[in-house]
Amino acid sequence: MKHFIVGAVSALVLGATTAAAADYPTKEIQGIIQWGAGGSTDTVMRSVTPHAEDVLGGTVVLQNMTGAVGAIALNHVAGAKADGYTLLMGAENPLLYKVMGLGDKDYSEFTPINLLARGTAVLVANVDAPFDDYAGMMKYIAENPGELRLGATGPGGLPSVITAMMESVEGDLDVISVPYDGDGPALTALQGGAIDVMPAVLGAAIESIRGGKMKPLAIMDVEASDKLPDVKPVTEFNDGYSSLLPWGPFFGVFVKNGTPDDVVAKLTEAYAAGAENEDFVSLMDGRGYTIMNMSGDEAQDFLTTWQQNTAWLLQDAGLTKASPEEFGIAKPGE
Amino acid sequence: MDMFLAFLTVITQPQLLLLVGLGTFAGVYIGAIPGLSVTMAVSILISFTFSWEVYPALALMVGIYMGGVYGGSRTAILLNIPGAPSAIATAMDGYPMAQRGEAGTAIGVSTVMSFIGGFIGIGVLALAAPFVSDFALTFQPRDYMLLAILGILLVGSLSSGSLVKGIFAGALGIAIGAVGRDPLTFTERFTFDLQIMEGGISFIAVMIGMFGVSEALLQLHHVDKTAVKQKISRIVPSLGTVKKHLPLSMQTSTIGVIIGALPGTGGDIAALMAYDHAKRVTKNPSRPFGDGAIEGLVAPETANNAAVGGAFIPMMTLGIPGDAVTAIMIGALFIHGLNPGPMLMVDNPNMFWFIVGALVMANFFILLFGLTGIKIFTKIVEMPRSVLIPLILLLSIVGAFAVNNSVTDVYWMLGFGVFGYFMRHYGYPLGPVILGVILSRLLDDNWRRAIISEREDLGRFFSGIFSSPLSTVLLLAVIFIFVSQTPLWRIAKTRLFGRTGSN
């Protein structure tokens, strides 16, 4: 009798799960955005999700859950059920939480649904800065040690990675690094002259560059961007960068590991369609983002490589709190 | 001519006008409920209006923004619970008025003053936006730091009783604001290795607890008392009253526009600074400040609505948000395929004039919705306390949860509510705590930025201050306001002028 009950209950439970997966979604899906409203992660997620909803046939309710550079949102989703009803919408930086001492979880606890797009970094300067390109800036730093104010957004942020790259290629730079809480405030400060140079994602700076409010020094990539064809890629100034580039921040949608495969498949299909949507593509392109639209193993490989390269770059620059080795992040090429 | 037509778009297309009206109406109520914030409403609207055209979407958002900033004053006056941070100063004289049965007058004055302040903000936006945004950009980290110090000196005017207790409360606020991962280096501060402390303490949770819950607890003492009967015969203030306060409202609106236009400061700081300014310049207030002075309503209400126009200035001219709400609107423009940035005014000047038009109409709607339906609102305060107190507690819990969908915030809110009750009980003012929390980050981040920029050299730091006229003026203002609050100043003043000064 006892066995029968257990069997019946488990059959019911199993039946319920399969049924739930087959007609997923049966209720509202929560989309937890790691960053604040109006930021780049927020705008990307809010522009792609309505297209994905069309395919999904359900509603994704988007919520911003900010704090501790996104760790609060990540921990929230990691603590929710792995049923596909809680999505994590984030950027690249959780891959650095472990080495930066910001948390003990990263994307390895999650399955990527879609890595939507990737940004390219650009070095921008105040319009009155006494140099016009990357070479001029390096010359200025050499002639005026400790005078150049370089914007930063805290350890693990895009500027810290770009600065680490510059130091690994050019040797130690005698500059003042002024921290801001985000690239928006830092780019504002750049226009007001509080800082001289800022490594920023192209999408955040492109309109101000077009408007002549800041000047681009170099694209941090191996080739010029078709958005700013006149700006040389940094590899033309120093070939040493070609081993480190292309590199860029990215945006992705994730679910917790252990989510049923067919739910993952359905979400993957929906977000892939969203990433291919014409409106979304032209929106991203206009802002200088490159569409990636990666999922499955391809996405997983991308995450692994990105994490290895970036974590070790920061480790070699002496910026990490703990060595990548401790977390089993292999050195690139090993 | 084109620009005039763009300005009129909102009137010539009835559905846009309707949306502005709808937005303003919703905004007044969203603003009035503590915790339901305009920021939240506008970010929900981004997804909601995704498939709409850009004009209707913006019309709704502009309405909600304008209405929400005004709406915060409602609950501040009626219940002593500011519906939004920008209404904190409004509660200080608005609530005493409601206690005297003058809630109708208080709401009437704050509505008309919000309208005037709103117009001055919009006027500056329409006529001088590029000039003001250039000025706002010249603020360096050291200037923001001096501005924060100037703000902290307001502790004096926000503490009704003992100044020492006020300073203690302010310092506590600054410490609360510093909890969590430091945003510049991500180092943990005051977290005691607890995960819930890592994200810091939500400022809104502190505000709702300190004002909402502590007020409810305090009211429990008088649960049997019958509520004050409200006189609502005279709601629209007389022309004489408006005229009398016009000079003050011009000054406080100017404060509002400038503070609003600065990226990083918004209506909350503007309203508190305006309140302090009113206290300083008003020689003979209608009643002492803190007891229901009309001037104490005029100042914050003009300033916070003027700050709305101010916040649009850097947004429209440079694509830089003036506050949290305009940051989301920039996102909305982007999603609708526009490119917010310095080229927006050049490529798409109609957008600018459309927003100015929508703001003007939203401002008129405030007058309409603000001066009607007051009867129902005043009924709220006339409710028996046994109904009102649970209602306040319920709103506080819902509000605290809604800010970040986090139960932790509810615990913080309740904790600070009980703490705030005891603070009030022992005569510690709560205003300075909130002031401290608001200014904590502004002061801390900018001091560090300023000194790091000068290679951690105090000599270079001060020579930087004296080489910039703006920094010098701000430093002198700090020194003047500080000295004018010391006994030394009073003695000097008596010696020089042979009579006691009014402060």
C-alpha cells in the first residue's frame, strides 16, 4: 500500500512536471535585470524581450534588482526554483565576481539561454585634451607623469580591464585613476573636464562623439568600427594588443542549472528569434553593439574563454583579490 | 514655426492630451503613496509602451513624472508621511497645518506653488537649456562635495529642538548611507560580513520606516482621540497670498532648477535646500517655521517641481540624465529608436518642443487635479485612528517591498520605524537622519574623487578650489552659513549693528 502511494505520488509529480514543461509557460515569467533602469543592460533586455515574448506566447515581467554590482540579482535567481520562471538578465561582470572577491557564485551556476550582443570599447578624451589620438596620449603620459586623469568604474569594470590591457602592453602607466559609480557618471565628468580620458563602451559614448562633446582616441579592437570609420583601431598604434583583442562586455539571458531541457530549448528558441528581430538588430547596430545571438555549447565556450582571458589579465595586472587558479579557471592556452 | 507646432502637438492631438492627463492623475496618486515611486512607474511603462509610438509613450511618462513629484506632498501634509523623498521638507510645516484643521489650505497652497515652480522649471528648460547644461557640467567633484557640505549644514534648520541631537541624527544618517559595498572600490563597510548588509540599506526603506511606521506608532498614544475636523471652505489661495509669496517662490524655484539640472542631485536635495533658504530669508513668517508656516510649504513645493524642468535640461541637450526618472526616459528614447545625446536637439528638435509642451500641459493638469477632490483626501485624516493606523502600516509595508521587491527592505523599514519612534520619543529630530542618508554618498564619493584627482595632496586640492570661481563661491557660502550659526556671529552682529539679529 505504502509503495503504491509513493508510486502514485511520484507519478503525479512526474506527470505534473512533464505537463508543465510541455505547455511552458503556464504563468508569468520573472526577468530579473542585474542593473538599474535606463542603463545599457536594462535597455537591451527591454528591447529584446517583447520580441521573445511573441514566440514564447507568454509574459516576461521585467524587474530591476540592483546592488552589489549585480550580485544581489544573481543570488536571487540562484536561490529561485530551476523551473524556467525566473530568468537572469545580466552583463559580463559576474564572471569576475570570484576573482574580485565579490561573491562565490558566477555564471557557472547558470545555463546561457542567449548571449545577445557584445560591445566594443573605445578610448575617449575631453575635447580640450592636449592630444588627439592614442599615440598622442601615450606621449603625454610619458612627458607628464602622474598628471593624466583616467576614469574608472571600480575593480572588474570595463575601464579596469582596458587599463590592465594597456599596462600589459605598454608597461606601467603613471596616471591617476578616478573612480565613478558607472560609465554614465564618468562620461559626464569627462565632458566637464573632471577626468581627461575614459575607456568606455562604444554604445555609451557614440552619441557624444557624434555631437563633438568628446573625442575618440582609439577603438579598442583589431579593426575600425563602421560606426566611426575615421577612428583607428588600437592595434594600428601598437600591435601588442592583437593577442588580447577582440574583447568586450556582453549581455546575456540565463536560467539556473537544472532547468528542464525542453524549457531551456523553448526559451532559447524565443530569445534567438528576439535577437534576430530586425528592429532589435538595427537598434543594437545603431549604438555600435555587435549581435552575437549565441546559445548552447557555443555560448558556454564563449563564457569559458572570456572568463579565462579576462581573469588572468587582471591577475597579471595585480588587480584581483584571489587567483583564478583557486576557482579552477585555467590560464588561457593551457 | 515648426517648433511652435511641435510645442502644440500635445494639444492638437487629443489622445496625447488625454494621455498626459491620465499620466498626471495616476502620478498624483503614485506619488502620494509612500514607496510607489515615479521611478518605478516609469520603468514599468517602458515595457508597457514598447509597441506604442514614441510621442504617446513620452506623454504618459511626462504626466506621471510631473504628477508624482507633486503627489508626494499630499500624504506629507495629511499624514506626516512624505509620499516621495522630495516631499520630506513639505511635511515639516504641512502636517502642523493639517493638525490645526487647515489641510485644505495647505493642499491649496502647495498645489498653486507646485504649479508656479513647475512653470519656472519648464521656462528655464525652454529658454536657456544649453546654457544651464554647460553650467551644470562645470561642477567638479570638489564642487559636489562643497554642495553636500552645504546640505549638511541644513541640520540646523531641520532640528526644531536641540542642535546637538540634530547633529547626532545627521551623523547617524551619514553612517546609514555608508553601509554596504562601497561603490568605488567595492570594499565592504559596516556589513559585519552579513549578506543582507552587502547591498546597503535602501534609503526609501529608511524614509518610510522613520516617517510612516514611527508616525503610526506615535499615533497609537492617541488612538481614542477624535480626529481634527478639517475646514475645506477655502482651498484656492487668494491672489494676495500668492502675490505675497511670489518673490520667495522665484528664489526657491531657481534653487530647484539648478539643483535639478545637476546630474547626481535631484528634487529631494533641492526641496530641503529651498526650505532652509526660506527659513533664512523670511523675516516674519506667518507662523514660526515648524508650526505651520506657509513659507515652509511654498519653498519645498516650488523647488521640487522646478527641479523637474531642471532634470530635463541635461537630458535633452546632452543625453545626460538629471535624475533617476530622466535616466529611464533616456532608455525609453533609445528603445523607440531615437538617439538621446547632444545630437538629439539638432536631428530632432521637435522632440524637445514636444516634451516642453507635454510638461506645460501636465502642469495645468496638476492645478486641475490638485484643486479638485481635496474633500475626499481630507476625509482620510478625519478617519478614526483605529482604521487609519493599520492602513498606514499596510501602505508602509507594501511600499517598502515594492521599491526593490525585497523582503529585507521590509525588515529594515520596520526596524527603522521602531527606532524612529524612540528617537521622536526622546526628542531626536528625524529630518536630519534622512538628510544624512541622502547626502552620505554625495559627500563621500565626491570628496574621495576630488582628493584622488589631486594626487591626494591637500595643497593642490585647495589651490584647485581657489582657482575656480564656482568652487570659491561655494566654499565662501559654506563658511558664511557655518559662521552665521555660531554664537560668535550673534555677538559680532550685536556689536556692529547695536541690536540683536533675527536669528
